Amino acid sequence: MVKQVLQIENTNNEDFKNEILGGVKNILLDFSKQENKHDKLLTREETAKMLSISLVTLWKYTKEDILPAFRIGTKVRYKKSDVLQALQQMNQFEK
């Protein structure tokens, strides 16, 4: 285990606090950006390609509530996080 030492000189407690809060804020922003990547809305074609299935099979999965879909006007969209979760559930083996 490597031990790291941080020595702080010539700073007041307010600047130190702001520096820590700024670092934490940046980490949380990066984390939220990564989370939002999974909430991207995918088209039918993108979803079928991601799952390596045909559009007919995708329609079947949607109709059987295996894969939740959202209708926006006349368009059908799938949340990437829902697709990944459904894929994970489809691939679980009974123990």
C-alpha cells in the first residue's frame, strides 16, 4: 500500500473548503454525465442493432412487455438503460 501525504501551506480554511467542494462537485458532475448516457432514447433500429435482433423480434419483445417502449407522437423509442436491464434479465440463468 502506497501512502500519500498532502501538505497544505499558505491557505486559509475558506479557500481549502472551496477547493474540496469544487473537486467533489466535478466528480459528481462526471458521474451524472455517465449515468445520463444510459438514459438516452434509442430508435427502433438502434435498439434492434444493439440487441442484434430483427425489427420483428423487437416488436414481439415490446408487445410481450419484455422491453418497455415509449411512444412520442408516431415514433417509438426505447430507453438505453431499460434495454440494458432487459438484456441482463434475458441472460440470467436459473440456479
